[in-house]
Amino acid sequence: MMTTRPRQRRMPIRARVITGMILLVAIALATAGTAMYVLERHELNDRLDDSLIRTVEEYRVLAETGVDPQTKQGFQHAEDLLYTAMQRTVPARYQGMLGLSADQLQWTAPHSVTLRLEDDPEFLEWAKNSSTDARVRIENVSTQHSTYRAMVVPIQLASDPKPARFVLAYDYTSEVRHINTQIMVFIAAGAMVVVLASIAAWLIVGRMLEPIRRLRDTARQISESDVSSRIEVTGHDEFAELTVTINEMLDRLEAALQSQRQLLDDVGHELRTPVTIIRGHLELMDVQDAEDVAQTREISLDELKRMSLLINDLVTLAGANQADFVVSRPCEVGALLDDILDKARGLGERDWRIGHRAEASVRLDASRITQAMLQLSANAVKFSSPGSRIDLGSALVHNDGSAPCLRLWVRDGGVGIAPDDLQRIFERFGRGKNSERAMGSGLGLNIVAAIAESHGGKVWVDSTPGSGSTFYIDIPLAEGAPTP
């Protein structure tokens, strides 16, 4: 007994797509943010050092070419130079300055400057201690209040033995905090982008997957007895093409199921009759009467033979749906027609002739075409009188202005077919009014139609009651084949 395994709960496709998109966007934003942060920190150091170095150059130029505003001459005292330089310096944001003379704090930045270096005792002590160094110093200074990027410029004039020091510093912590704030804003904006992108993707992917959901709902509605449900086609994308393909598959499935049910009904009906006949004769048979036994045996064997013929024809029709039912190879049509004629002569005493012969090489399955032509020949024998003429022929023709095709036919001078029966005779177990049930399985012409359709062609008939019939098989020619 088969058991159904419980279905494992899986993440829906929609959620998986959204999750993948969110991860990709998050990774992209994280990578961009990290790169931007590293670049900003690197540029911060370069920017601060560049600003400090330019200030040193300005002091050097001022010392060499500057004029004391009071004396209108060159600077003679270091304090005057320091005072003038500080007046001309406008500190940037997060920047402060000090002026030292003889290791003592002499001047501070204007009150408008936010960074008050004199309020940080540790930094002020560092600035005083650095005055013993005659070189320009640029370094990081860390205190309890903050971390600074500071510069000390010694000022020493030849005319003044009293040295001075100019101290300029950036609040490095505030600069980094500003960058961190920018990164936080970037992260917040990125998070909003991810949220909005997720919502948009959820709606878009949901709309894209709508055909899949309709397909799922339609599949749930389909049962063994009802496959009539179809999916509505919307849009012009790949999902629309998939929907059309699924609907076409359902059409084929519905047709196959209808054909299967019809086949079962027809087979049941066809087999019920010989079984009933055999059973009835066996039940009524007098076992003491040898003549009755022999007659019953003959009837039973005849019905069993017809059942065997029916089964063989059903097997042939079942194989028509398989890919290897027809194996096409290049074939000489003239030689094939001669071979069919030789085999057809054994079907009955008729005047067998070839009405027209096409000399060409065509790709087809010679054995299946022979089977179909012999079936048509057998039908011609059934519905014609002994000695009458039966023509076999072949030609390369254009069918209704379409691509060229190979046309094969069997023409007889028999009883013909009524107009109402022209289409029904090709159906499974279809028989014309002139046919008798015992004359065959009722599948012969249906097999011929299956062989023609497997070659991409068709079978049709032209008949006049009382004047005979002509059955045609049209097979399309492959590209590059000969044309008439």
C-alpha cells in the first residue's frame, strides 16, 4: 500500500526572491558604506594635515614679507608677528588656536570660535611643553576631553631673543563624529531604501507570480473527471507564454482523456458483442450433438479471431502516440509503389494497376506507408466486385497552394461511400452504411489516419455512391525535397 509522504513546509518563491534581493541590496549598501567610511577617514587626515601645512606656509610668508601694522616696517618682535598672524587667521569648524610667549599663554581665539583650547588643561600643558622644540610639530594629542590634530609653529626673530609659539589644532574627535553622523544618515537612508525596495519587490514579484498561483489553483481544480479549467492569459512576458503552454497541455490532456474514455467505451462495446455471441452459443450448445458442437466451435473461433484482430489494431493505435512510431528515412517512391502493388495482389482477384508513378526520393517510414496503403487496398477489395480495377498511384503535388507534398492513393470502382459517412469512416470503430460489422475491427481507416498524421500529413477520400472511392494520403515534403 502506497503512503503519502507529508509535505515539508518550504519557503515560498516570493519570500525567497525577496530575501535574495534584500541580501543583495544590503550587501551592496554595506560595501558602499564601508568604502565610503574608509575613504572619508583617509581624506580627513589628508585634509587636516594639508590645512595645517598651508598655515605654516602663510606664517613663513608673513614673517619674510609682512609689515607690522603699527610701525609700517618689518616685524621686530615675535609677539607682534604672532598677534598679527592670529588676527588674520579665521579658524574653521572644529578648529581652535592659541598664542604662547615665553611659555605662557598670551592670546586665545576670538569668542566666536567654538573650540576653546585654553579650556583643556592637558592640551594647554602639552602646548607649553612643546615650546622648547624649535621645529614645527604636527601630531595627535589625546586628552580626557578629546583627541586633537595639533600643530605648533615656533616663531623666532633675529631681532627678538624672546620666542613665541603659535598653536593651531583641530578637534579630531568632532571631525570623526561628523563623519560617523554622515555614515549613520547613510545607514538610515539605506535601511529606508531596503524597506521601500522590499515593499516594491513584494508587489512586483507577487504580480509576476500571479500566473503561477493561478496555475496552482487550476491544478487543484483539475480532477480525473474534469480537466476543463484553464488559466487566464495576461501580459506578454515569459509567464504569459508559460500560461499558454500549460493551457495547450491541458487541451491535449483533455483530448487524450476524452479519447481514452471513448476508446474504453468503444472497446467495451465491440468486445461485448463477440463475448455475448460466444457465451450464448456455448450455453445453448448440445454437447451430445456433434454437428452442433462443430458449428459452435466454428462460430467461437471466428469471433475470437475478430477479437484478436481488434486487440492487434488497438496495440497499433496505442503505439501511434509514441515518438518512434514513425522512423523516416529516404525512400524511392517508385520502387515503394511497385512493392506495395506486389503485396496487394494477394488481397483479392482484382485488376491491379499503377495509375501514376512519382519518381523521387522522399523521407518517410516505408513500412508504415506500406501498412496504410495495404489497409486501403484491403478496403477496396471488400467493397468492389472480383475482376474490377483498382489503381494505386503516387505524385508530387501542391496541396491548396501550400508547400509541396507526396500524394499516394488507392482508387476502386466499388459501391462508394455515402456523403454522410465520408468523415465518420476515419473515426475509431467508424463504419459506413455499406459496411458490415463482421468485416473488420472498425479500426483500419483510423490506423491509416494515425500513420498519415504521424508523418505530418492527412488522409481523405473522394467518393461517389455507386461509382467507387479514391482514398488519398498526403505527406508534406521536407525542406529541400524535390518538387513537381
